Amino acid sequence: MPINIEFQSDHELYISYMPFLKEGGLFIRTAEPYELGAQVELNILLPDSLEPSFVKGEVCWLTPVGAQNGTPVGIGVSFNDDPDKIRIQIEQSIARQLSSSEPTLTM
């Protein structure tokens, strides 16, 4: 069953995006338990998009309950199969913020 994610703003997208992954990826806030390496499907609705984009990925990051710095609980998903080129759409949406020094939910 796909995970549905809706981003309300470019800022919300920026703090969840993981540009350091080869194919890109997203941090998803979820309390559901996932294993590293688990295959997941994402329906991602970007700000100003009318239709969600479908991406297949792999869990590559786990943030457990009680993580340091009050980071939200969730998983990082690296994109494996990105037919809608969501990575390009994300990077265009947040291009100005990618060089920011503002901390994100990942690194």
C-alpha cells in the first residue's frame, strides 16, 4: 500500500528532501515501523501540483522515537524508480533553498 505524502510548501519539501542520495529521496514522518531496506511506494503531492507523483523507493534511514535534537520520528526513502522525474520537480521547486545552511530533518 503506497504512503501518501502531501507537501504544503516549498519549505516543508526542502526540510524533507535528501539531495545527498544518488537518485534523491525524502524523509517521511511516520510512526509506522519499517525495516532498513524495505521496499516502499510513495504517492507524493508537491506544492502547486494537481496530481500526485508515484515513486518506488527503499528505506535507507530510520529516525526512532526519542531521537536526538527532537527530530521527528520517520523514515528516509531513497528513490529507485522515478517515472515522473519527481526528483527534478523537487529540485526545481526548492532550487533557491538547496544552497541554504538551514538545518533539515536529515543532515
